[in-house]
Amino acid sequence: MQVTEEVALEHGLTKNEYAAIKSILNRTPTLTELGIFSVMWSEHCSYKHSRPLLATLPVEGERVLQGPGENAGAVDIGEGLALVFKIESHNHPSAVEPFEGAATGVGGILRDIFTMGARPIALLDSLSFGELDNPRTRYLLKGVVNGISHYGNCVGVPTVGGELQTMNKYKGNPLVNAMCVGFARHEEIISARASGPGNPVYYFGNPTGRDGIHGATFASEELGEDKEEKRPSVQVGDPFTEKLIMEASLELIASGCLVSIQDMGAAGLTCSASEMAEKGGLGITIDLDKVPQRAKNMTSYEIMLSESQERMLAVCQAGKEDVLHRILKKWELEPCKIGYLTDDKLFRVNHKSQEVACIPVHDVAEGAPVCEVSAEKPAYVQTMPTYNEGVSLESWQDALQRLVAHPHFASKRWIYEQYDYMVQTNTVVRPGQDAALLRLKDSDKAVSVTTDTNGYYCYLDPEKGGKIVVAQAARNCVAAGAQPLAVTNCLNFGNPENPEIYWQFQEVIKGMRQACQILETPVTGGNVSLYNETRSAEGKVEAIYPTPVIGMVGLLENVARYMTAFFKKENDGIYLVGKPSENLGGSQYLKILNGEERGPCPEIDLQEERKTQQFILRAIRKELFSSVHDVSEGGIMIALLESLLWSGKEWGALLQPDCSVKNRTAFLFSEIQSSFLVSVGRDKEKDFLEQADQAQVPVVYLGKVTEKPAICWEDDILHLAEMRSLYEKALENTVAQ
Amino acid sequence: MKAVIITFPGSNCDQDCLWALREKAGFDVALQWHRDSSLEKTDLVVLPGGFSYGDYLRTGALARFSPLMKEVIRFAQKGGPVLGICNGFQILLESGLLPGAFLKNTTLRFICRNVFIKAEHHDSIYTSAISKGAALDIPIAHYEGNYYADTATLKKIEEEGQVLFRYSDKDGNVTEKANPNGSVNNIAGICNEQGNVLGMMPHPERAVDTYLHSCDGLALFKSLYQSLK
């Protein structure tokens, strides 16, 4: 096939990019070369729209061992131990083929962790779907959960957390973001940086097929009406082979026979080979005839662009090949030497005795031109109606009853019980509560892990929303008693070429940047997923809410001091640590019950947030609390209900707030920030109040835990027996429709 | 007291069993790779949970052809204690060391949660230290744990006292509601006629310390330790 500008455009490249390629090569590219450039210069691999913004995020901190740029970030947790973690999206594949899309998302993020030399210890999944009132969305959710379950369970890494939000902005383009956390000793962490010209390059894992060709490009387009036709762009996962390559990779790294290792993820062999060479400032030559293939007569173009799963590329130290062979053979994997490193800084690909590509490594790996983008504040931001006291409200009892039956607030048990969240026997706080907590055997330490998002806030006010998502993730760690350490982020947005979308992106980053700085949780990596839009048959384009998903890890030095969110004792005092409000702007109350998007996004003061979080951590260490739960969506009311239901006891609460309350519904459902709902033993109350006063942290007495299974506020009574069954069954009943 | 845990490709509870047996139950533990040709001298063999060979073909169907399984079968036939947990139980069925078969859970979903199981009697090396009448709080995590046996087999294992564990409520009542996966007669674990081979779906190694919600799994390991002493 003759390469022309038209062919380049079909590959998703722009005219300018094609001109740049010709000038780099000083000739017309071969089709294989064009394919290589098109995937490496896609948004997914090159971050060409997002690089300048990402560069503004804080990436440094005392504990950061590895910031952005490697397969995953890493932080020091003391005693020579480290956490390695990352989050990644698999949105488009999951929208088309939910089971395999989600399964391979899990597979990919696992590989990012173990190629760093860390053993994966936890998986989390942040899911954003449309409302579950239609069969298509239910089918997608069931498929995604099943895919995650299938893959994670088989590999033996517990899925300990995540979230599900259901809002119609995600109907055509659901979000599936998978996070993995790994554990390593500092000296075990290995880089993807190649070194030593002449060192052999090995391929192991599954053979290469025609699946997933152009997956990276597919991830960088909006989803059109033809999305069903994109099915061949989705890969198929094989968790059994993943388990073998994981064990083999960790053993290879521990043996010291490797120089570097990289998985073949997005853009397959192309990306792994060129990035490894680029990081070491070297060249690489590979022979495609040596690449194991499961389809007949594959062209060089297909082999280079295949995204077949569970494939690894490793540079072995010359002279240690026998060690590599022995380990791979043990794990029933075939070592295939497919090439070697060179010092000519060229990426050379041979196939059937011909050179089919010869490209300067740097230009293909890092040379994607940054796209010109412009930002424009969308009109909706100004015209969005805001909450005022004229908005009619239901009684708090009726409101709670309806909210709890909505999948957004109902128990996620139907999801997490399909995941093995206990394997590896470290899960101290299980899914279904705030952050999950894992103890680290052979140490007193424990780590909290969480994913948090709120696309709706980010839509109403991207900057404030960006601050809130980071603060909320930190709050979840703090509620478990863990010091927030660092962030990995998955930035899900619409088409960045639309100035209004780019404005959302820019503002969200602005908010995240401030929060990460003030809360001292640097960003160690992540992933950008753009073009999350759907185009209807009539040509109407709808973007998702701007949705940054924050993955956070926190550290608890002494596992014995871990804290949970559920009430422990009758008669304990229930307090709000934070400032109450009666503003329902941005609340799920208005969104779900009144069916209206009404701002403003809740206010957040990051200094106040930091002060409150530090107070809570200190007070947990002093054992002042029986329980600590962060207040987030659904406000005080949802936090209170969860603290009651999660206790597993037939308890209730008597509310007698010591602040003035004009409207109980507004007070209970306002989504206040920088707040925690805590319960305090009567013998600790005095101490707690003094300490809060000293720390200048606002505290409101809300009431007490009672043995009567009802929430009572003077004459208002809500019985909990029915609430419990609504809460437990709502999601399962909805999905089973 | 020595235990050997056998790792198959795809086993993923081998390290959990190792930790529980070594740190919590006091065994000396060795991991052996399934391709090893000879079994180390040992007092106990454990076939751990996981997805040996990715559950391809049928759960446990391929693992039974592993070279070391021949040795394990010989060890069992000579009366050596063999404990198969979850996928290990499935391998024991496929190897013919235990009767019956597994179907998918009646919910047609993977189930991961704590359940209660009750020891049927205390005359076994696996149950002797379990308090009489106690229901043990132990997790399950499986997709194919719905035990099935034909009428004649079922009659035989029931009459011979080969059913060692049944799913129950927290008070030890064996009810339909307490059956998480549809297993016939609420069967959670069975042994062979001689009583030395036990297969069970629940994971005792996941209930061995206070950070794991329950320590009830220790009672089973203690029974073994004391009986084999």
C-alpha cells in the first residue's frame, strides 16, 4: 500500500503531523512506519493535548521514590519499604465489549505494577455508568463487574475497593478506571530504562494475534454510532497467563538477570520497544520473524500494532541468558530473543529479511508535536441555576428512603462480593466502607487505598471540583487513621479540541494542583482519557462530566490503631467535626430527587481541610474516637445512616443538634466539605472537645447512638429495619431487572 | 511437624496457606512446585486454592496430571493427610481421591464473603480440636463450589460420616438459607473413607488472626497439629 497524506489522515494523524513525520524521515514513511507513528503520537501514548497541563501538577515530595514517567509511581513508607501504584482507564473498550474491556483493563494495570518489581497487593475500580433504568446500561455494568471479577480473582490479587456512580452523562460512554497498588522493597524496584548496547531483548507471554490493532488510536476518538464495529479493537484477556508472567517477571527481577522490563500494553510492541530504548538514550533492532504469532501471515504492520494481552518485553544482561531461560521455562513460558539494543538511537524493525521501519527512537517516542488548544469558559457555568430557599424540599425521612434505594447510594455489596477481596490475607478493612485498609505482613504498618471522584461537582465548577476530589480521597484515608501520601490520577474528559472541554480540563487541573500542594499529596503518575463523548445518530455530541478519578494511598504506622466508620457503642455521642450548612447546591438530593442540576458546587477551603484532617489523625492516635466517617455525597444524613447500618447492630440515633437548624432536610443533605461524622465515648467527650477547641476545629453535637433501631429528631421518626433492606437490596434488585 | 504445600501454575492461595500454617499454626512448611518428581518427607500435604491452569477445561481437571500429583495420590493412599482447599478440593475430586463433582454456584456469580460452617463430628484429625456445636466463621471465595454427588454416593458419604463440614447459620443450624452456593445437603467439606483426605470449599487459612475478622480457621489447623503429633 502506497502511503499518502490521505492514508495518514485515516490513521488519525493531522496534516501537520504527517508533514513532521516526512521531515523526520526525510522520505515518505512505509506503512509500518506510519502505523508506528500513528499509535505513538495518539493522545493515549503521547499526551499531546494534555502534557502542558500535566506539567503543572506537583510531583515532588519527601516520600516520592518514583514520579511520573515510569510504568507506575512509587512512595517510600519507611523501613526500606515502598508502595508502587497507578490508575488507568479502559473506558472505550468497556463501552463496546464490557467483559473483555474491563478484564484487560485489570490485566494492564497489574502489569504496570509488577514490571516495576512490586508484587500487586490490591486492585480498585472506579466505575461511572448511566442510570441503571435501561437494559443496555445494566448489561454494561454486569459485563464490567464480571470481567473485573474474572480477571482479578484468577490472578490472586484482591479487589478491595472502588466506587460506582450512576448518572446519565455516562450512559453512552461509561468510565472504567482500574487502580493497582503493589508492595516492594526499595532495592527491588526496577526501571523500564534500557542500557548496554548489545544486550539481548526478549519477548515472553502470549503470542501476538490480530486483536486490539489500533487500540490506542481507538481510545483517542469519540465513540460514534459505529462503536459496535470497533469490537475488533478490543483485546481478549487471559488471567492465567497473566499470573504466570507476573510470577516469572518478579522472579526474573529478583534474580538480577534483567536490565529492564516493560509490558506490551497500549500500542503493543511498538510502544514498549521504543520507550524502553528512548529512556536509555539507545537504539533497538527487532526481528519480527522471531515474534511468536498466533495468526497466520501477519504483516509487519499488524505485528507492530497488535495489542494482544499478557506480553512482556525484557532486556537481559548479556551473559545471563541462561538464568532467564531457566526461570521462564519453570513458569512454562517460552523465551524468545527478538532483538538487541544498539547505540545508533534508531528503532529498526526487520521482517522477512527486509527492514520495514527505521525511525529515530526519540522522535517516535517523545516527538509528538504538542497540539495547539484553546480554552473557553462554557456558557452553562454562568447560567446554571443555584439553590435557594424557594426550592421545595421533602421531609428528611422521605428523602432518605428514596435516596437509599438509588444505586448511587445503595450498598455496593452486589458488586464487591463478586470480587475476591480477601486473597493474600491482608484485607483489614474490607470494601463497602471508606478507604480499604491492608496490613503489611512482617511489619506493623498498614496502608489505606481509595479511589474517589465527583464528575458532577467538576461540571458545576471544575476548579472547586478538582480540589474536592483530592480532598475527599485524603479524607477517606484519614478516616481510616492513615496519613495521605500521594496521588495517582485518571483524568477522564471529552474532546480536548473543543475549547469548552479544554477549559474544564484546565480548571480541574488548577484545583487538583492546589489541593495536592496544600494536602502534601504529590502526583506520582496516572493516565489521561480524552474523547469520552458519544455522537448520536442525529450527530449530537455529548461529553461526559469532567471526571478526574483520584487514587490515593495512605500510611498507618501501627495497624492496631486503625479506625472504622461504623458506630461501636450505644450512647456514644455523635458529632460533626466541620461546619454545617443548609445550602443544597450541587447536592445529590437535588439531582436525584428533584431531577435538577442546580449549583453552586459546595465550598471548600483547603487550609480548613488540612487543619481538620490533621486534627482527626491526631485524635485517632490518641484513641478519642469510637468511629470516624467522612461526610461526602448525601451529606450528614448518608454518613449517619452508613455509620448505623455498617455496625451490623440494630441501633439508631437520637438527633438533638446544638446548632440552629432552619430546615432539617437542607441541614442533613447539604454536601458540606472538610467534615467528618465521629462518635465519641462519653468518657472521652471532654478530652475531645478540648482538643478540637485547641486545634480551632469547629464541632457540632448532633446526638447520640441509641438502642432503638430508628433515627429520631423530636417527633420525626424514621425506622431503620426497612432502610436496611432497601440499602442492601436496591442495587441487586435494579441490576436483576 | 512438617507440611508441604503444592504450587500449581495458577495457584494463588499457596502463600496464604504457608503464612497461616507457619506463623499461626506452628508447622514447618515447604512449598513444592508441581513439576517436582518426588514429594519431600512430610506429615501433611496441602493443595491450595486458586485457579490452577486457569480453570481451563474444568476446575482442577488439568492439575491432576501434574507430575507431583502421582506422589500425592500415593501419599494419600498410604494414609497421609491431604487437605485440599477450594481449588485444591476440586483437584482432589478430579484425582479421584474424593467422590462427587462441582457445579456453578446457584447464583451464577462468584461469591466472596464469610459464611458459617459446622463440623459434623469431631472424630476426625481435622475437627478434633473444634468446640462441639460451634459454627466456624470462615470465608468462601468461589464460582464453582456447588457440591454435587449422585444419590448412591451421597447416601454412602452421609452414612460413613464422610461429610465433615456443612454450611450453617451462626448458631450451627443447617438451613437452606445458610447455603451460599446450592451444595447438596449444605456440604462444605468431605473426607475419604479412611478420613485422611479432606476437601473443603471454605478457606480456613483466611480466618487466622484478628485483623482478618475471624480466627476460627485456626481450630482446624490445631486439630491437625494435635492429631499428627
